[in-house]
Amino acid sequence: MRQSIGFIEAKGLATAIEAADAAVKSANVCLLGIESSRGGGMHVVKVLGDVGACKAAVAAAEAACDKGNGCQSAIVIARPSDGLMPMVYNTQTKGFDPENVRDKYWMKYYWNIPTFGSQFEPSRGTKTEMPDPVDKKN
């Protein structure tokens, strides 16, 4: 079953961390990590889980952002298409561990994107296939 993804765009790192804390504590979601923007101090918190859990987590995170600098936007995408996966599962997300989510969410690929080279040149990523899990029955 495909999971839902929730995004919370917070103003400032401390506000994003507080929003991530509130989201994870309020519902049964997996925190994928926090991704920084290239300017403006915006940070996107990414959570993964069932539709209802993501909606509850995003609502709690929005309320937590109001205590800090505020929330720019928040959204929940139910059953996202495969075309969105490079934007979600990538190495620019701080705290993202592909090994941690592979078995639980059937993730086969992630995108290896270099961290902010030159801001005037586009980032080029490579699609990386996850290695098969080791059979531990032996």
C-alpha cells in the first residue's frame, strides 16, 4: 500500500525542528527529514504515513509553527506518483536514511543529489538503486 506524504514549509530552522517534533509526537508518521531551501531561511519538514496520520501530523506542525516564525505552507499528498519521488527521497534532506525506510515503505530507488554546489548551476542527481536486503535466515 502506498503511503501519503506531508510537507510543512517553516520559516527558520528552529521553527522547522519544533514543527517536526510536534508532527512526530502527534500521529503515527515517519519523519523523513528536513530539507533547507537555497535562500530565505525556509525549511521543509517531510513526514510519511497513512493519510489520516499525515493530516493530523501536518495540522499539529502548523500549530507549532505559529509559536515560532510561522508556516509558509503545508500540504498532504495521498498516494503520490512515482514522478515525485526524486523530490522526496533525496540526499539533500537532512536526516534521511534510505536504509531506514526501504523495508518499511518498499522504497527501491533514491536520488543522490550533490549538496548545493554552485547556486548558478543546476544540481544534477543520479538515480541510485537500493541493494537487496541480506537474507538473515542462515
